[in-house]
Amino acid sequence: MAVSTAAAQVACSTCGHVFDDYDAASALPRLACPDCDSTGRAFRHDLNDSVEIHEQLAFKARHGGQKPFLEGKSGDSKSHDARWATVEQVVDRENNRYRKKVTDSRGNVIRDVDESLDSHRGYGSAKPKRPATPISNSQIN
Ligand SMILES: [Zn+2]
């Protein structure tokens, strides 16, 4: 949550004349209004609050203690350029399907991936833990 600083304004309560100098206008004893001679003042404070709520839901489905056969997440994710985007991702190992859709805060689709897991492996967050270049049996000895 971010709260901006307050903007203050002092005006004459009789004629609405806006005083440029807040400190002088709000000080006591008050100077008379240059327009109507009144010493009444109206104080205005503008508070601009902005609240941002970000959330993400994730799920994993397993058969026993195995690697999840289905997992996914949906929600807000901060991208590398520090902007918030909505990410929907599903990794469906049973059906060999990878689905990812990234939408920016304006609703523009940044990424829309729908492909087999086999073709997806090797890049992105689904990068396998094993070395990218498989070591052949002959090299292992
Ligand atoms: Zn006035």
C-alpha cells in the first residue's frame, strides 16, 4: 500500500480566494483576504491513497508421492521489468501439455503458449534440473 503526501490548500471561506502561500495563509493572527477582507479560512487536504493487492493461487495434483502430474498457478506475478502481470500456467504431465498465458495490467496478452511439454522443455521456468546437454553413456564410463 502506498500513500502519497497530502496536498494542502488554504482558501478564503467567504469568497473562495486561494492563498498561494499555505504557511502565511494558515498562520495566526490571520491576514485579511485581499479580495473581501475576511479572515475566515477553508483548509483543504487531498489524500491520494492507492492500494494494490496481488495474489497468486497455485495447485499441484499428485498420484501418491510422485512428481505432480498436474500443477499450475494463476495470479499476479512481478515480471523482470518490475511490472505486475497476470500469469495463468498449467503443466499437465499426464496429457503432455504446457499452457501459459501472461497478461499485463492493461489486459494485453504478453505471452500465450499452448504446446506439448516435450517441446516446451529446455527453456523458461520448466527448465529441467538435469544438465541441458545429456551426458551419453560412453562419456560416463
Ligand atoms: Zn475572501
